[in-house]
Amino acid sequence: MHEQKVVTCFLVFEGKVLLLKRSQRVGSYQGRWAGVAGYIEGQRSPEEQGLIEILEETSLPAAAVRLARSGEILAVEDPALNTRWLVHPLKWDVLSLDGFGLDWEHTECQWFNSNEIQGLETVPGLYFAWESVK
């Protein structure tokens, strides 16, 4: 099984958690809800990669968010993709939504109460990643 390091960022604003619906143009889990996420590239820390993904996927710059909590690495196996995702969960407080917008990776977004996450069709392990940083 192939291992892949990824970061999953949960953006929280006024007590609600941002989730994004993955578009048909992404490589996996199309149509499912996810946090802001991406592969951890090179020697970047999860926090560095998280800020890059937040900017790419929501247009929010580093000054608009503040790291609130880092969770333990979560191993999520997907036999269908022959992949073990090593998920680095991060919770970020959103300080400003000025300039917020989605990129091509997502078709919609919604701010959820955290107790709603478990009932959604999400990428594998999303609820457990959230539980580690809430």
C-alpha cells in the first residue's frame, strides 16, 4: 500500500467549520465534503503546507487565519486506491473572510456546526481528523 502525507485544514469562523465539496476535476473523492487539503510537498511542515492550501483553495492569505490546534497524525487506509493517507489535521481560526473564494477543486462550500460532520458524505476519515483538533 502506497503512503501519502496530506494536510487537512479545518477553518473555523464564528463557531462553524468550513467544508468544501470536491469537484469532478480532482483526482479522488469527487462530490464528497472535505476540509482544505493537499499533499505535503518536499520538506514543508504541515503548517506551511496548510497555509499554501488555504490560499490556493479559499484565497485567504496567512494574515486571515491563525493556527489554533494541531492533531495527531491519522492513518486512513483506502484499499480501493491502494493508499494509506497519513493525515495531518490542523484547526485554523479565521480572522477575516475578506477576499474569500473557491478555486476549481471545489464546487461549493458550507459552514457547518461541528456535530453535522459525521452525517455527511465526506472523504475517508474526515470526522476522526476533526475529532483530533476540535
